[in-house]
Amino acid sequence: MKRASLTLVPSAAAAIAAHAEATYPDECVGLLLGRLEGTRKLVVEAFPVENRWNGQVQLSPNDDPTSRRDRFYLDPRDYLRADRAAMARGLEIVGCYHSHPDAPATPSERDRVGAQAIGGSAFAFVIQAVRQGHAAEVTSWLLVDSGARFEAEVVAIADDLNESEPG
Ligand SMILES: [Zn+2]
């Protein structure tokens, strides 16, 4: 079986990094528009959305429910907006991204729970680490074993991608 991979065009990678730095120390969130070819995904554009975590859910007794520093909420209305934007460009939503301010780019248990209702089996969960306000490493994850765990996929930045290529 071919290993799943995600390739970002440089402008999309830069947009994710910029968004993550702009919302620091809160988490940013957005969708990834591109093309899906089997287990390979190409991200052509980042579609930033607002982190609409509304603070109505307290996850543990000492949890600050209004904090957006370690959680995000992807609103279905934003998902639809992104879907329309993707269709208009002949693209599809191939994943989503969010940032981890001052934390490693590995999914949290909270991420796993929140990811359950989102996307299909190839849907990428990209995490952009931010250290002291500066964008750091990027990882991408697939939800596997019926949502029981995340598995890392290969992430690449396209150096020279011919965007005029049909298809
Ligand atoms: Zn997370």
C-alpha cells in the first residue's frame, strides 16, 4: 500500500504559517483546498476560518472554558463556505489545519474527539506548530481504526508545481 502523503504548494504553506502567527497565542483553524488522488493529496490553497470555539463546554473541572489556546472549533457553516469556494475553483476540501501554540505538532486527545465527524478516510488533519509566535514544523495526520487513533502521513512542500496542468 502506498503511504499517504500531503503536498502543499508554497503559497498555501506560507498562508497557514502566517495565519498561525497572526492568531498566536490562540489556535487558528482553516480548511485545505486541493486535489485528492488516491492516498495522495495536493493542497493548492489554505482557507482560513474563524476559531468559533464558544466556551460553552468545560472539558475538565479546572479547564478555562473560554480559552482558545488549546482548542478550536470548525463551524459547519464555514465548512460549507469553503466547499463552495473549492467547487468554484474545481477543487475539493482535502483536509483542515489548526495550530499548536507552544506545543508539539502532534494531535491531542481533544483533537481526536473533535475530528470524529469531519471528512472521509483520506481527510488530512494538518497541525502547524508555533513557538513563541514563530511558525515551526508542520505535520499531517489521518484518523484511522474507526477514529481510535491518528496516523502521521508524509508532508512535502512542492518546489515547482505546474499550476496550469489540467485536471
Ligand atoms: Zn490540536
